[in-house]
Amino acid sequence: MSRLLDALVDICGPDYARVGRSVDVVGGRRAELVAVPATTRAVADVLRLAADEGLTVVPRGSGSKIDWGSPSSGADLILDCGRLDGLWDHDVKAATVEVATGTPVRSLQAALALQGQRLPVDPPSRTATVGGMLVVNESGPLRYRFRSPAEHVDRVQFVDLAGVAASSDGEGDNPGLAEITGVITSAVVRLQPLPQTRRWVVAPASTPLKAARLAAEAAEHEVSAIETDLPGAGGGEVAALFEDADPYPLATSWKATVSPTAPPWWGVYPFGRNDVALRLSVAPDDLAATVYAVADAVGGAVPVRGSAGLGSVHAVLPGNLPPDRVERIVESARHVLLARNGRVVVIAAPIALAGRIEMAAPHDLF
């Protein structure tokens, strides 16, 4: 252990390699070592050392999604990307910039705003880094108008698990991001102008059917996002975001007010660490029937939140359900969605449960 730690210190510096602590957990197990490299070359050296020593490595940004999808059996070494930070080659005219993937998305947006630009993404994980967002293609409400984060990537630099640096060009939705095994160190992304105005129109929607009707009406207007929040016990809402567009025709139709601030649930996941999170994806017209089908399988109303405009939402199940019960609910939803060309995956669950049910694979998140 001391020999490996000394080697990591030589690569990363005396303050940037250490023994794992209680916060350094992957798949329910504490990692033995943590390395925090600052350059692509240092990342390559760390991964080459790990390969030579037979160590399992898990990259970490802020750690907000480190246990999403199929659970890891743990890690010998966490490669913390916190020092892979900053942006360069910002071409304001061409609207592109290269950003290190350990950069928090919020910090990137603040820097771009000084030039009147933004990356048109809004991942719900408040501490999300650029790399963490890209690895799972984490999307927020803006996906309705601007599609997923992967859509805005021109090229990524990465280091494979053998310690070899390489690059990958973006194509369309960039499915190649899901295939990268290693550590993404930077990405060239395409930017959009920062909107001058942002206003929300919000209307009550106590049922999935009412939410679907309101979402269809909102889709007839020039909106950037259409979201719904259905807590499962009544009191739901649908909200539409207007950016540099007139919200008042929809507000009049909905008999709703126009607000410069989003509702408190906007762009926030409806699930926590102790919940099971299902991602339902289906045509918007079929979303209500799908939500009702999941509720029937559960035996009661299910909290749902997400893009009513795209038909992509998260449904929440209690984390204390037995594995076979979760599997039956998912299978029931899968049968309903199959006939509608939709899909359901489990993206997050408590560690003890995640190891006993079918979880989303990396490509399922794209």
C-alpha cells in the first residue's frame, strides 16, 4: 500500500494522493486509494500504474451519480477529477470552447455568461461536473428544445484504462461517449447565446391525463421546456419555460400567471438515495397511460417528475421494496411500453437493492 501511495504522490503531488476515507465509497465499499491528477499526462500515468498493478479504478467528479446504473463491486482507486478544471480556446464567434471535465457545470456557465453565451444544458445534479454530466448524458428541462448534452459535443479527449491518451469526434447524439472506457479529460462543446429573458407559466394538473393535455397545448408555443410534477397525492403542476418568447398567449389559455422564477420542483430529481428511480421514456401522447400502468403495478399513485413535452420522466418507488417486487413492477411497465415503442430502466437504487435487480447499463442512459 505504501509503495503504491508513494508512486501516486510522485505523479500527483504530495497533497493530491491519499488513503481512502469514509467519503470515498463506491458500490458500498471504501476505496483503498484516491488520486487527484491535474493534467491529462498525470491521468495517463495514474491509469498506467493502476493497470500494471491490477487495480480497479473508478473516476469521480462531484460523486453525485457515482452509483447510478449497474453497481460496481467497488474500487481499489478513485481517480478524482477535481483538478481537471478550467476552459480554453473559447471562440466566441464560432461559439465553441474546450472545457476540462472536472469543471463544475455551474462554473462553466458563469464563465460563458460573461460573453453572453451558455452551454444549453441544465443537469439536475447541482454539483454536476462536465465529465459526470457527459458520462451519463444527464439532461434537465432544456433537453426539450436543445436535446441532450451529448448533442453539443464536437470532440472529447480521454485516457483509456491502459493509460493511453486518445480523442473521439462527436457524431449526432454522440453514442461514442457511452462506449469510452477510461477517463474523459476534456471536451470541445458547442455553445448558444444566453437568453435575455426567461419566464415560466405554471398551471395545476392533478392527474397524468390533465398534465398530458396541458403539455400538448404548451407544445404548440415557442417554448424551451415543458415539465410536469405529479407528487402522487394530488396537487401536481405543469410548467412551460419561455426564453426570449412571448408567454402570455399560453398564460391566457391556462388562466395562469407569468413568473420570472421557476417553480421550486423545476429541474430537481423527485428521488433520493434511498429511493428506486425508474426512467420512463415514451411518446408524449402515451405518457399518461404509462404512468397509470405503473401506478396499477405498484398498487397506488407513484410520484413522477420530468419532461411532459418529451415523454421522459422519472417515477419513484420506495427503496425498501423486495427485489422481486421491483422486478415485477419494471416488467409490467416494460410490457406496456413495448407496445408503445417506449422503454423503462432503473437508473438508481439503494446499494443493497441495486445488486439484486437489473439496473441501467451505460448505453441505456443515452
